[in-house]
Amino acid sequence: MDAQLSDVEAGRRFYGELFGWTFGAAGEAGEAGEGLVWARLDGEPVAALVRKTDGRMPTVWSVYFHTPDAGALAGRIRAAGGQIVVPPHPLGALGTTALAADPEGAVFALWQPDGHPGFGRRRVPGAFAWAELYTRDTEAANTFYGDLFHDALFGPDAAPDFGRAPVTDVFAAEMPPHFLVHFLVEDAEAALGTVTRLGGRVRVPPFETSYGGVVVVSDDQGASFALLQR
């Protein structure tokens, strides 16, 4: 996953203090160019911060789905009624990426790895733990994503990292469908205090889910994410 930010340096300060992340320098070996930095936890990659090249682009966290063939998967997404926003293209020596949207407009990315396989750590405090798709039609979402990622979601060895829920379970009815990334924390109340002290905001007060206690917040630039306490 990555965050598209206007000010990457401010993002380093915010997430470094919130999650204890450390950061490499933009353009370091294996990076995809100026404006992108790895976020690391205990030396392992957990996210990237990317400088927006166009101020009209949203300030958001994006989740990437692994695929062995981004081109083929892009074709299946189109065939299933989704859209390809940015066609598959190489990202330096790291891999091939694409940006897609499901039939309801929820945006997600694809990742065909080369030099960068993906998460070095997850499901530990300070790292990715879950992605929730907030949608208007959960049955249609199950069909769309189930067809694309059947084995990962429903196979015998499935350990899915994302769920589906109606938008109105948490958000106002006018909120568009979207993915919300969740970071695991040991103490949600303490993490929430850090968010507000650093200039972030509470978007949805704490609530309980089947996978833990959640609070939706945004950073000091407006990128929304969730804090998850198991």
C-alpha cells in the first residue's frame, strides 16, 4: 500500500511518530525515483509514501493486490464490469502496477512484483492488518472480487486480508464506495491521542467489528485510514 501525499516530508514526520516507521531516502537503490520513499518497521518495508505529481489527485491511501500477470488481470477486471484507470506499466525495477476501479467505483491497485515483493511485515502493531471495502452492494462486490481473487478469498488455504461492508454501516449515505486500510495498534486510545496531537482528525468515532475495535482517522494532509485494536 502507499499514501499519495502533497508533502512527503510531513508524511514522514506524522507516520514516523505515530507508528515508529523509519524511512529511506528518495532515489535510494531499488526505489522507483524521486518522490517515493519506503516506510519500514524493524527494517522491513510496510508501506510507501509518494509525492503527488498533480494537485488535483486525491490525498489517499491505496491498497495493492498481488497478481502474477497485471495485464491479464486488467483484462478480467474490464470483462467483469470494472475499469482500468491507469493501464499496467513498469515501476522501475520494482514491478508492474496498474490502477483499477470496481463496478461501483472503488479504486484499488494491482502489483506484479519484480524487485519488490510487497509487505515485509504485516499484522503486527504499526503495520497493515486489514482492508475493508465499503460498498453499496456487498453481494455484487463478493461476486466481482470473488471471481478475480477466488483462491485467495475462498480457497482451502485462504487467509483474506480484506472484508466487505455496506457504506452506511459506518459512513454517511453519500460517501462513495472505497477501500479503507487498517493499521494494527496495541492501544487505540493512545494512538488516537497521537493522531490528534500531530494534526490529524477523527473521521468516525471508535466502533466494534468482528475483527476488532476500529476508529477512522485522517492524517494532517487528509489521507484517511483506520486504527485497529484486536
